[in-house]
Amino acid sequence: MARSKYEEKVAPKLDLILGWARDGLTLDDIAYNLGITRQTLSKYASEKNKDGSFKHELLRQYLKEGREVADYRVENALYKAATGYYTLEKKYMKVGDNLEEVEEEVYHPPSVTAQIFWLKNRKPDVWRDKITTEDIDSGVDEVLMIGERNEEE
């Protein structure tokens, strides 16, 4: 019996798929590396057996786990960029006639761009660019209420 395209092109490379997903490759990139289309890869990942279980559960699991690792790496890097961080950098100094390697702690200040991106995604109700009529209306109510309080005092 002939082997399926899955058994031939995907199953032997499951460990590679996990690594590619961890490295941040997209589904398009992973499919390309496997020599199949993205649609075929997606079909394999979503195919179900008659009992409702997924036919290629390990593929699904590896794609999910790998992407989660990559997402956490990016989240951590964004957080560091938004809050600032220190690194140890090797430098060379001339001491007498010798060149000596020394480590220097270097501070990387917070990035305003990273802070804006973080806040817009973590607190979109507070940090969005788009002002709606609802926002304006609620602001008017607050101004009126403050004005009414002042008149009563």
C-alpha cells in the first residue's frame, strides 16, 4: 500500500516542525520547508477521525507548543524593551602594552515605542488612538456632573 503524503513528508519531520515553530516560522514557512502547501498543512492539523479525535494530534500539539514558545520569547523581549534592561558586554582595554578583555554592564533605556505598543495591546480601553462618539459623550457627562457639583457647593 502506498504511503500517504502525510506519512511521507510530514510525519518524519515532526521534531523539525516543533523546532521551526519555536523559531517563529509561520505556517506558510513550515509548509514550504515540508514541500507542501499551507492549505495541506492546515488540513492535516485539523483532520478528524470518525470518533471526533484529531487524526494527527502530535502535529497539532507540536505546532501549538512551538508557537507558544516563540510568542513568549517575543513577549519577554517586548517587556524588556518597554521597561529597560542591563546586559554584560565584552570590551577590550589597553593596559600597559597588553590588551585585556573586560566585561561592562550596559544599560539599555526603555523604548517609548515598545511602551506604547504594550499599553495599546494590554489596556486598549485606556490607550487606544481612535476616539469614538461614545468616548466624547461620556466625557461630556463627566464635565456636566463636575459643573453641577461646583454649582451646588
